[in-house]
Amino acid sequence: MEQCVNVERELDKVLHNFSGYGQQCDTALEELLQYIKGLREELTQAGEMELSGTLSLVLSQCCKRIKDTVQKLAVHHKDIHSSVSRVGKAIDKFCCSCFSDSLPTLLSQNLDSDLGSVGIEGCWQAESQRLLSEVMVEHFFRQGVLDVAEELCQEAGLCIDPSQREPFVELNRILEALKLRDLRPALQWAVENREMLMAQNSSLEFKLHSLSFIRLLMGGTANQREALQYAKNFQPFAGNHQKDIQVLMGSLVYLRQGIENSPYVHLLDSNQWSDICDIFTRDACSLLGLSVESPLSVSFSAGCVALPALINIKAVIEQRQCMGVWNQKDELPIEVDLGKRCWYHSVFACPILRQQTTESNPPMKLVCGHIISKDALNKMINGSKLKCPYCPMEQVPADAKQIYF
Ligand SMILES: [Zn+2]
């Protein structure tokens, strides 16, 4: 949100500069016009046709004045350029905070490029268009911008089940409260979902209780009794968090001189507050069966990384006139390294055909344990038998099993 305000602020500056420039232009040009008009009248009245010394002086002065005015206006115009570019930077930052850190690089590198050239024709028609809208709506739900999501639903003619929306509304409400250091909604949620959280080994509820306890410690000796009372909440977590509970209880000894002057000062680290937001988001998403990061953000970031390389390869393909190399179906013409952040599962390349396996050509495990792609398997069938290219055991092709990565 802060980035958004920044963009607006920079935009206001540009508009202000621009209207100031317009006024300055009008005044300066008007003055110049009056001056030249006056000069012309003087010249007509004087009726002099020959270029006397005085006249040439007056005319060269006039030229100088015109030049100066134009120069002054040009300098001012340049100033506006810098404020316009500041708006661009603010937008970059805004995009960065919303989507991906690679977007500004993409924009600056490819602002003039025709991104459409690497698109797939008819990619966003009918059914896929609806899917895209649904993914966008889910993304906005996740971001907590419910009004935008609902507007999109209406405009795209989508019918989103309210039950799909509810969990996001609740998550955002709790997260907003956590950001304001209000632990109550999160604690209530964690208690309600305790069993499921415990089953996935979550330490969310314990962390929330620790923070409440630490907050009491910050109040000094006045809160001693309350803090001791509150410590009872740690009981269910004694098994998994014994060490942490010992540290928290040990800090009570230093209540009189203040935790900030004790070896327990690390308990007051403000990073714990941002950590708790992350822990809550991670655990709540996993409980709801959602990925922590929005699928749209992830795909968008991946696209931003891949596009420059794709634009380059497309240009090369066109230059060398080797069309048809890239049919844009289910495979890219080059390998694009998206970085470890985008690794979600292993990939398998068939050792026989040297191709990555796909849904239609999945990896198959032979009886002997060697794995090859389905296409390779089909190519190697001899009659009703198959000979493993590695061991080489003879077997029945139907005994091979599909492997899932
Ligand atoms: Zn084998």
C-alpha cells in the first residue's frame, strides 16, 4: 500500500510540474510575442528599410531573447523528464512489492519489445480465459483485496462459491491483527484448529503463547503474577518445546532489573513479530490445502525470468529462417533456468530418447528396476517381449509401471 501511495505522490509531482511548465510557457511566449509585436510596430513607424547599426543591434538583441526563452523552456522541460522517470521507478517498486522482483528488469529490458511475439495463439480463449480469471480472483482473495476480487467476478461473469471466499477473509483478518501485534484472533484460530495443527507438527500456538508471555514480561514486576498464571498455557507443549519453555521461565528471574538488561534480551527481538506472521500464513495455508505463495505470483515471476530469453531465441529463429523449430506446443526451444525458488518436483529425462518426460510420455519402471520413457519403451518392444537396454533382462512390456514424480 505504501508503494501505491508513493506512486501517487510522484504522479502528483509530475502533474504539478507539468501545469507549472504550461503556465511558464504561456507567460514567456506571450511576453516574447508582445515584445516582437512592439518591435515590428516601431520598425513600421520608423519606415527604415536599410539595416542601420542601431537596427541590427536591436534585431540581434531580439534574436538573443528568443534563444534565451527557448533555452529556458527546454531546461525546465528536461526537469519534468526526471520527475517522470521517478514515477517509473515508483511503479517498478510497486510492481516489485505486488508481484515479482524480476518484473522491473523485464520492463526495463523489454518495454519496447513485442511481447506478443512469444505468446501462443488462442491461448486465452473460452475455457482457459475463465480459468485465468478464477486464478486472478483467488490471487486477490489471498492478497486481501476482496473488493477488487468481487469486481473482477462480476466483470468476468464468474460465480464464486462464498465458501471459497470465507477462509481468505478470515486469514486476512487474523493476519492484519497480527501485523498490529494483536495476538487474540490468531490464538483463537490456533486453539480451534489445535488438533490439525498438532498433526502437521506446527508450533504456531506455542509461538503465539510465547509472544503473549513475552509481552507480559515487558510490563516488569507489576505483571509477575499474571505472567506466572499465563505460563500454564505452555503445559500442552512441554513435550516438544521443553527448552524454549525453560528459557521463557528463566527470564522471570530478571523481571526486577528488566529483561532488556538481562541475558534474555533476545526474547524482545522485534523479528519475532514478522516471523509469527510468516508462521501463521504458512501453517494456515497448509491447513487449507493451499500453497504458501500465490500460484499466479509464482507463474508470473517465472514468466518474467523466462520471457527475455524467449524473445531472444525467437528473434534468432526468425533471423535464421528456421521456422518450425519451435511449435510452441508443450515444449520450449531452450532450457530456462528459473532458479531454485521455482523447483517444486524432480524431472526425469529419458536416457534413451534424451527427452524430458511429459504427461503423455511418462516415465515407466521396468521389472528390472530401470526407468525409461513410455515412448522409448514402445519403440523397443519386439513382438510381445521387451529387452531392457541396460541389464538386459527380457520381460513383458505390460509389466512396466508408470512412475510419478
Ligand atoms: Zn534393466
